[in-house]
Amino acid sequence: MLSDRPYMRSEYAQPKTSILVWLIVMIVAGFIVQTVFLRWFGAGQGFMSAFAVTIDGLKSGKVWTLLTYTFLHSPANLLHIVGNLLGLYFIGRVLLPLMGDKRFLYFFGTAVLAGGLVWTATNWSIGANSYLLGASAGVTGLFIIFASLYPNRQVTFLLFFFIPVSLKPKYMAYGLIGLDLLGFLFYEVMGAVSPFGLAHSAHLGGMATGWLYFRYIHSGKFSVPGSDTSFELPKWAKKKPASVSPKYKVKVGNKTDLKVEVDRILDKINSKGFGSLTAEEKNVLDDARDNMSRR
């Protein structure tokens, strides 16, 4: 019965606004405030120097710009923010249930920081006077995780917003990495303006963060490259579970009890991420999958 399901009970906690929605709202708000300062107050340059990444700003101690730049976008190109928001939404809604709110937010911030640091290192050495802004480093990092998890899933998108194109994520990732490597080596490193209008070094920093996360952190274990052996994180580095054992146990001796327990576990994954499951809950999911495969 529907009343047996956890999400139909009155005491069931109502879902909170996800971190993905908050990120999108903050990016939109940052763009609006940026536009207001530029168009109404004529203080766009001062606003940009305070919150976008610049070499002079970092030399003067504005280290917070290595994170705040992601909430600013080009006021002269609306596609800059629209493209980043679309990528963040469509990729984020797939990864958020797997990562959970906290891990999703921590990764996005780390990818943004890595992108800012790589851009700074590249432009510091050549003395460029440009500035960095946009959420591309975080979005490209998320895309690398998505492509690593689902390399062969067919994805259809609108090229130039009206031409439908279907590609596998792994090929899209290869193309994106190749484009940014070429732009980085032949334009950005040489101090020239990229014809693609992209911050290639920031993209590469974000994508490297995505690959490192998928390779070493997503599974909860560190593994030795080129070896089948692996070792777990030390106890001090592991996230402590909220409780040592589940608050209650459900006997899953029949199909009805198994279905109720699976519903509860799926709700938990949706709200807290797959990493919040206990070993017993993972075994229940395995049992349910085995039962379905026997049909």
C-alpha cells in the first residue's frame, strides 16, 4: 500500500533545496549584481577587480577571487552564462544523487579553485593583464566525472541550440580535452588571445580535478596505478557515519518487505547520496537486483 512507503508518511522529512539549485541561484545572482554595477553605477571595472581573478589582484592579496570568479560571467556574451548554467544543471542532476550535497559542493569548489590556480600559474609567468571569470572550471570538472561514469551513454544535445547531435560522453570528453590542450599550448601559453574565447588553462585544471576525483576518491579507496592492489583510506581520513549501526532492521524474507526496504534505501540515496548507505543496505540492494535478474 502507498501508506506503507516512507515518503507517504506524515513524519517523513520533506526534501530540502538541493545544493545544485543554490549554486545556480548564486551564479544568476552574481551575474545580475555584476550587470547592475556595470550598467547602472558604471563601476564594473572596480567590481571585476574585486571578485574576478587578476594577477594584480592576487599580488595585492585578493585570494578570495580564486573562488568568487565562478559567480561572474561576461556581460557582453549571454551565451557564456547560459552555457555554463545548462551544463551545470543537466550534469549536476545526474551526479548529485551519486555524490550527495556536501561532496558535490566540495568537489565543485575544489575544481573552481584548481582552475583558478592553473590559470594564475599560466598567466603569471607570461605577465598577462587579462582576468578570469565564469563557472566553466567547475562544470568541465563535473563533465569529466560524468563521462568517466557513463562513457557509452548516448547523449543528445542541440548544437547552436537548434541542431540535434547525439554523441557518447567519452568522445565529447576527448574533444573537449583536445580543444583545450590546443588552445592552451598554441595561444594561452604564448600570451595570445584564444580565438575560441575560452580560459583553456582553467578548463584543464577543472578537468584534471574531475579525473583525480573519479580515479582516487569516488569509490572511497586509493588505488595504485597499473596495479590491481588497492588500500583503503586511513581511519582518520574517512567520514564517520552518523551511527554505527542502522536504527532499525527490516526482515526481507518476502517480496513485500524487500520492496518496502528498497524504497526506503532509494529515498536515502536520493537525499544523502550513495556513500551514506551501510553495508547491510548495500546487501539489500544486491539481493533485490539478484531477484530481478532471475525473473
